[in-house]
Amino acid sequence: MPIRGSSTRSRLQLVCHASLAVAGDIKVIPTDCLKCHNETAKDAPQFRKLMHAIRIAGGAENHFLTRANGNCSSCHKLDQATGTWSLGTGSY
């Protein structure tokens, strides 16, 4: 089956993500995502920029906006003692 995509980059994304899933390399999100989507990434967008862009796009079709009311604490956890935010993690 041919890989569909409008660009070489989108084809690469499909191949990379599919091979990681098949190999079982994606188990804990976002920890496993950060192996490629980190602050120094050159071939993949930074995770924080990617996720925030996805979270604000799509209007009524965006479940983050419609179901979670755009609540940042759906992903981020606030330490009330220090006032700092961290990113939660979850098993996949």
C-alpha cells in the first residue's frame, strides 16, 4: 500500500511513527515522544510547540476545546506549593 501524503516530510512522519508503534517503542506519552520531539530536535517539531498548536486548532471539531474546555490542567499539573507547572505522563 503506498504511503499517502502531500510532502516528503509527511511521508517520513507516517513511516517513523508507524515503525515506532510496531516496534513497541511508544509506551509512555509524552516521555517516549520526547525522544525525537525535544528542545534540540532538528528533524521533528518540538513537542510543546506541536501539542499547543494542535490544542488550539479546529474550533468546534477540536475535542480539547469542546470537551476539556481548553483546560490546561488536562495535561499540565500545578504544584500549588511552588506555583510551578509540570507535564503529566500516561501509559499508552
